[in-house]
Amino acid sequence: MKRIQLLDTSIGTSNMGDSIIMECVRKELMPILKDSFVYNMPTHLPAFNAFSVWRNSSVVQMYSNCDYKFAGGSNLLVKDLKTHYPQWNINKWNSKPLNGVITVGVGAGAGDYTNSYTTKLYRSVLNHEYYHSVRDERSKEYVEKVLGLKAINTGCVTMWMLTPEFCKTIPTKKADTAVITLTARTELNPNEQKMIDIVQKNYSKVYCWIQGDNDLDYFNKFINTEKIELISPTKEAYEHILDTVDLDYIGTRLHGGVYAMRHKKRAIIIAIDERAKEINACNNLNCLMIDEVDKLDKMINSEFETKVIMPFDEINRWKAQFEEFR
């Protein structure tokens, strides 16, 4: 029986999008995971303390000797691991049992700055034999040119099931109900208020899914929200609405929108950062930049198809590295 480390971005997360990512990672890796013993390891929190690694106990050796080690999705590869809160909470004293990790649809953080400590640590932890699955060209360039490792741009793992045949099952016409998401930040974005107002005008019923831990406080700062019904901040609550209500998705949360598409819902993703922008450039989401929100009314009331473009040959090439997929 194989032993697998699965580095789980949904443990200790402040963003339920990580739970969506990990659901998709597990589905895509099922041929490997189904007959294996899987250790679910945190990424937001340290998986090991330095003292236990130094002692090299039998437990640490057990984790170190896993057959495969996979890291699931998210913006995991920050460019500076000295930051106060890295997406991947590792350091040179506690990371040795993780050495050999293979990434699955992982993204690299924004910006060009990096440092030798970060580069050396990633080169120590990440696998040198297998190709890494990354979600966009910018991340591929970082893994290849900066880290000197092998990478394949497979797109985000949450989108691997969005085949042309599946996309044809997603409605092209406007529904009567909508679900929105917002992304909390320090200052209100007036374009998000415009988004709320446009959605309220065009739909008879509006929900808001609370995807992040600060999103409710952020939501409460806007006006014209009294009739919007809140959805609890769990993946299960969101999935229930998607499974039982005919609706459109409109919002700033990328994975909230992708998850809606996975449930055959028409989605308009409002891009607020490099993640949605980069993924849209490669994969053709139905996407508006946040400063283009004035176009939202027209888009809502138009008919449009979902034509996500995914590199299925590249996805299959990445999977073909592992005998369980052959």
C-alpha cells in the first residue's frame, strides 16, 4: 500500500475557496489516493516543529518516506518566505520531512521580488524528478526559470473537469436568481457597490455566499443589501444552493465562480487581482475586470456561452507521470 502526503490548503484556512480547491485535488488524484493511506498535512500551519525534525523520530521518518507528496492548488508559492504570513508555512528548520513535494495546479504569488532564502528552500522541498502542475504561464516561468525545476501549465485544478462537452450544459440565458460574492479588503471598492446595485436591479432574488472570514463585515459596509440572503461560510451550504436553485453567479471570488460552473451555473467573474486576470488570459473565463463593472448590466442581459479553454493534453501529460493514471 502506498503512503501519500497530501498538503491540504483547507486546513486552518480563512478562505473557503481552499476547500473547493482540495475537493477538486482529491477528485483528480483519486486513482492514486483511493488505495493509498493518505496523510492530510497543513500548509497554512507548520506541519512539523524543528525539534521533532532534528530528533528525526520514527514518526518523522514515516512522513519523510511517503511514496508521493502532493501540494494542492492555491497561490502557494509566495515569492518571499520571510513574510509574516506565507501561504506555505515552512522554514529551513521544519521542512525536511516534506522534501519531494509535487505541486497540483499551484500558483506563484504576484510581484518579481524574491530572495535566495526562498529560492533555496523551494528547491529543497519541491521535487526535482517530476513535472510540477502549475495554473498559469507566470507560475510556470517562476518554477522553471527562477527555481530551475520542471513545470507544466495545466490550469487551475478546479477547472480540469470543464470540458467543451460539460460547458455546453451551462445555461446561456439569464436566470431569475443570482448569488454574489465579495472580497474583503481594508477600503470599500465603489465598483463593488456598483456590482451590488446592478445585480439587485436585474434579479428578483439575490444571495451572497460568505467565502472569507472577513467577508461578512465587509458586506455589512455596503448599502442596498437588505434583501440579500446570506449563505453560511461553508462549502456544503454553498453547494446546497447551487444544487437546488436555478441561479447565476456574479462575484469577485474566483473559486466561488468556478465552483458555480462546476455545478452548471452561468458565471460572471469580476477580476480584482492577478489570479483571475492570469487565469482568464489562459483559460477564457466569462470575466470582467473590476474597473469594467459598468459593462455588467449589458452582460447579464445578454446570452453568452461558457467556453472555457483548458490544456487537456498538458493535464494528461502531467498525469501520465504516475503509473496509476496509465
